[in-house]
Amino acid sequence: MKGYWYVADIAALASIFVKMFDNLLFGFGLLIWFVVLYKTNRLGKLPIVISLTCFLFFSYYIPSISTPNTIEESQEMTVTGKISSPVSTTDAVLQFRIRDEQSNQLLQATLFNPPVNKKEISTIKYGAICQLNGEVGQPEGARNPGQFDFQHYLASSGVHYELVLDSLADVSCTGASKLSVLYSLREKLMTYVSTHYSDSTSSWLNALVLGDDGGIPIDTEELFQRWGLSHLLAISGLHIGLVVGFVYFIFLRMGVVTREKSMWIMMVFLPIYAVLAGGEPSIWRASLMVLLVICVQKLKLTISITDVISIIFLCLLVVDGYIIYHVGFQLSFLVSFGIILSRKWLSNSTSPFITLLKLSFVAQLVIIPLQILYFYNFNPLSIILNIIVVPYFSFFVIPLMFILLFLSPIPFVSSILDQFFSWIHELLFLRLLDVIDQTSYFPFITGIFPGIVIVFYYVVLLLFMYSLQRERVVRAVQYGVMQVLVIVFLVIRPYFSPVGTVTMLDIGQGDSFVMELPYRKGTILVDAGASFSFEDMEPKETNYTQIIKPYLQYRGISKIDAIFVSHEDIDHVGSVNFITEDFEVDKIIISSYYSLDPETVVYWREKGIEVIRVNQGDELLLGDYRFTIRSPGVDRNGTNENSLVFDVRLGKQNWLFSGDIDKEAELAILNRYPNINIDILKVAHHGSNTSSDPQFLKSIQPSYALISVGKGNSYGHPTKEVIDLLAEEGIIVLRTDQHGAIQYRFTDDGAGTFYRFLP
């Protein structure tokens, strides 16, 4: 099996793909590949038998991620069990996982606003036996396409229920595991660092040495994510290399111990550091690789680096089947395999700069599918930026963080280094990175990356690297072109699709519709609401960052042709300015009675947005589709009453978007347009009884009624009166509080079909 452990890894991955995509073709493909290799004498019987064994074993061993189809009501319960995860504590929340001894279920325990005094939570430790009283229910799942799915995230770790605690009085714990000593030491080290260094320096030291990035500002994390630099915030091989080098220098080069004893020291210290550094898959991968190499040397065996990483991959899967779903695990092994498979090509360069360029190029090629899969975009310039930033972190930031930790007891020296780092990193590097982001960020918004396309991409990537290793330049260029075409395909595929969509997003108590015309002839938004703070009545970014922006990127949308804003209320317009910050917007369409404040006028003008005011009877042509304005015809002296109302024909169905108009405005539309006929009605004012006049509904005769309303909202929307009225008229009701996002897919040749995001 020597030299062929990577084949077992491929077999394990094939079994995982069969389970993830529910497609046996991956298994058949593996068998065909084995037959070809065996017939051509390139693979013997033993590797094939072991690899097939791995395929069968992991087919049953790797757990599927399943989330319940029905939503269970939360209920008060008492849970007794053992804490099975490190305890995470911030100013906002305390979290840990506990395995219920009665049901053997793993639960996520959460306490919001924990006590500031750490002594009050000192009994809550890893391995402690606890009795918890709280509300047990299913975690909140995604309610919109592209939205982060917290329920799925927990399920990928085997957690299907969340236990919310009201106070610390609901927790009673005794005992602890021996590992809790290391976790407590980690907490003390982080506290020690925070008290000895400035906020800026301590946040980076804790992140890059102790694996806690909670102190890194969110905007900085987002900046790193946009430029494909997130891997620099993960502790991995470079950190382990520094630790091993330090141990080697202190204990061996300085003559403290022999080489044999220094190996034993590293074998003991590396697992300890892996726990102190947060225990993420990337740190375990790097630590275990070093430990395996040391063991092999002690046994006087020879093993290739490819076999080392392949064996570690299989071992980690056996220890925790859920680890395959961990993003850090995926990134760490993909990049490592990519570098190992291209090591011959990397070593051909005599210039360190060219080697670094190649290294960055390979790493970026490997992580592109994951970047697109999780963030729906790819920034080609990130390859170039990595060439600059990776050496800066590798040779300056990360080594300095370790030095700062060891020199922290020396106040004068640590203070000077603290100021030096803050000046270099905060005032120069991060500011420069922000300028680059503001001037040179031109991402490819690709939308979702289909699973089968991901597999195809990596097959082509392997062929590309193989050709580079064999110095077959022409063949490598051909495979490289194929990879580029895959990315181009993702970007341009909406422009070849005859299917259009209208999506009513579930943003809670507010409206937000996204209209995509066939062949991407136009992308039009109808309202973009936000939640708000009752203290200052300012819109919050939550709806935009968690729902609207992810959905637009999920759909591969980078440009918005028009935004219809029905009226001035925050639950309809609150996210518009957030959208204009990140997306190119051509037009904003409002009624003649819309009250625009001077600051918004200036802001939209600076963004190059054309503001179009419309009146009753006006017609707009957007992407060959005619939008007819039906209201307001006169000033009704109210934001809701003056809502912009228009209709448009999509998929042989007439749509009416009605904002928050009242019954009087509805009847005025009937008086002006007595023969108006509507198939799909956006019910006005979230189903309030101030709207949906019986005469209005009888006259327009819609087949479907869409209600955008917040789950469990305090306004009582939609009212029973309106729901009963719609039922009497035989109108099918689709509402976001019950069904999540509602999507209508249509073509120009036929009527469309509605799809509910939630079952």
C-alpha cells in the first residue's frame, strides 16, 4: 500500500459524494477507474481491496446531515448530561454542547448575556456532569435561499436541538474532564494576553496563536473573506512549523537535550498546543502530520509526504465522521493536497518570488470551488494580493505574535513591540488593504456552484497539476482553459436561461421582492425593507446582510436595473441604501408623492442612480416587460395610502404589487380601472384589515394572494378577517411566516409555478 494511500482517500471521498449527492454514479465511476488502473498494471490488488474497503466503510460510517421536515414547538425541559465541547464565553453569549444521558442526543446549550464575573461560571467545564433547566427546541433554520442555515450548521456537527437557558440559576454542574485543565489554561492565556497588550494586538495574538478570532473586528473578517485571505486567520502548518522550530532551537540547538528526547518533547507538546490553539481541524492536521513523521523516523521507516497526509485524512474521518462537513477541514486538506501534488512544479523555480507566485496560484485554484460554494463569488485579483499578504503574515505577523507571547512578562520590551505592531499592522497594512478593497474589488458574482460541477472542476484541476508535474505545457494550458470556462459558465448561465423568477423574500415584518426576467434581461427589486431600532428609528443592516445580499449573490446578481420603492416606511425602503453600497443600481422608481430627504437625494446622485418619479397611468418598459402604474392618482396625505401600485404580466399571469395601500385607495383603483384583472396579488399592508376590501377582491379576481409578514409578529398580521375573506373568494394564500421565501418560476411561453422554501 506504500505510495497509494491517496487512492484510499479518493475512495473515501467517492463514498461521501454518493451520500451527499445521493448519486451512485460516483461509486460506479470509482469502480471503472479501478478496473482501468488494474488492467493497465498501474494499480495492484492490495490497494484496490483496501480502497474498496474504505469506500464501503465510509459509506455507512459518515453520517448524513438531516434536518426535520416539521417544526416542533419548544418546551421547558430538564436535561442531565455531560458537557462534550469546550465552553465558549463572550460578553453576549455562553455556549457549549451537552449530551443528554437519557436520549443520548447532543444539544447546543445557550445562555445570553452571561455574568461578567468568570467565577460565577467556573463550574461549567468540559466533561462536567450538569443538570440544565431551559427551553428545548429546534434551532432556527434558513427561511430564504442563500441564507446562512444555523440549523443545518449545527446538524453538520450532530446537533439537532438547542437548549436556551434563562439564567445561570438554571445550571448546576459538578466535576470535569482532565482536558478541562487545558481549556481553562487557554482561557487564562487569552485573558492574560488581553490585559497585557492593546486591544488591536491582543485580538491578533489570540487569533493567530490561540485560535480565538472573536476579537477580530467583523469588518476585517469580511475584508479577508472577500479577498480570499481567510486562511491566514486559521492556525495551520506554518504555526506548527514555528512551534517545532522553537522547540528544536531551545532543546536541541542549545544542547539542553538530545535529538531523541527533543522528539519525545514534541510528541507530548504538539497535542497540548493543538488543544490550546482551539483544536480546529487545520491545527490537528498539521500536528498529526508532524507526529506521524516522528513516529516513522523512530521506527526507521520511510514514507512519502503524500502518504502521511492521506493517512491523517482517513484517521480524522474515523475519529469524527462529521468533520468532513467542517469548512476548515475541507480547506486545510485541499490546499495541502494541492501543494503536495504540485511540489515538483513548485520546486523547479530558482526565484523565491516565482515560487511564492506559484504557491499562491495553486492554493487559490484549489479553494475557488469552496469560495464560490460558501460565498457565491470569486475575486481573480485575490491571487495577486495573496502574493503580497502571505509573506507579510508568514515572515512578520505570525512569528511576531509568538515572540510577543513569550516576551509579555518583560513590560518595556513588550510595550515597544506592541506599539510597533499596531503602527505597522493597523495604520499601514489594514489601511492599505482597505484602499485596495475600495478601488480594486471586482468580484465574479457566480451564484451557486452545483455539486457535479465542483467534482468536474477538481478532476480537471488534478489533470492540470499532473500535466504541470510532467512538464506537458500544452496539455496543462488546455486543462487550465477548461477550468476558466467552468467559472465563466457559472457567471453567464443566467443569460442563457429562459426561466424567470419572482421571489418574495422572508425578511420578517416587511416587503422585499426580487424579480429576474428571462435571459437576465433585467433584475428588478420591489421594496427592500429593514428592521429598525425603536430607540432611534434607524434601519438595521440585519435583513440586508443576512437575507437580501446573500440571496442576490446566491442568484449570481451583481447589477440591479431598477428598484421600485412603494413608500417611505423602513419596512419597505430600509435596506435600499445598503444595497446601493454593494451593488450597481441603475434606477430607483418612486411615486410623485414620495417624500425624499435632501441627504438621500445627494447620496443617490453620487451613486449615479437615476431617480424616476411616476404618476398614475404611466408605463415603464424594463427588459421588454411593461410596468403600468395604477396608484397613487392624488395625494392621500399618508405614506401607506400613497404607496406605489403597479401591475406587470409575467409568465402569462398578471401581477399587482400594492404596497401598503388602504381600502380607499383600492376602491379608487377600481373606479379608475374597472376592468382590471389580476391573477397574482401582493396583499396590501401585510394582510392588515385596513386593506383587502371585499369589493376590490371580487372585482380583480386573483387566483393567488402573497402575504409578506413576520413570523409571530406583534401586529397580528395577517388578520383573521383578511384570511377568511381570501378563503371565501377561493384564493390560494402563500405567506412568508408559514412558508418562508416564495418563488415563482416562469417562462414567456407558459404560466409559472410557485415553490415554497419551507415544506
